[in-house]
Amino acid sequence: DAQNAGYNTASLPIKKYFNLTQRDVLAVCHVFSIVLHFANEGNGNWVKTLDLALPKRIRAGIKPEYADQLIQQKDIDENAEVKKDEEQKEDFSDSQSENDEQSTK
């Protein structure tokens, strides 16, 4: 109907990455969540976005050819988080050292 009325339409690439059954219906809140995750955290990566936003029952049906990509992305994200934590600890340690030096003067 939207196309017939002259509106542009698009669909989410869920079927490309996940095996869906007839009972796998998404509510509007799921679609909204997918769009938000794609815009904020997905960085253009649909596999990551869908893993973050889809219900667990649907995520369990990830197609084998994309499962490795998802695992690699999770490893990359985890390593980035560890690095960020280490940098924050270093910054805190540096600021503590500067405070100690100033207090001894």
C-alpha cells in the first residue's frame, strides 16, 4: 500500500542473516530497537545490530555462514572494551601520581 501511495519503503535484512519460522514475528518495539541499535552501536554492521536487538529465540537461528562473523565481532568488541578499561586505569593512575606530587610540594 505504501509503495502504491508513492512512499519509499525498505525492509530490514533479517532473513539474510537468520532462519525465521512462521511464528517468528517481530513487534514494533523490536523493529524500533533494531533501528536504534543500528544508528547508535551497530556501526553499519547488520549482524552485530541484529544480535543486539533481536529476541533470543530469533538470534538462535543465525545462519552458519554469519555465526563466525558474529563471534569475530564479539571478540573485537571485547578487546576494545578491555583496552578502554586499561586506558582509563592508566589515566586514573597518572592523575593520582600528579596529585601525590602536588601534595608533597
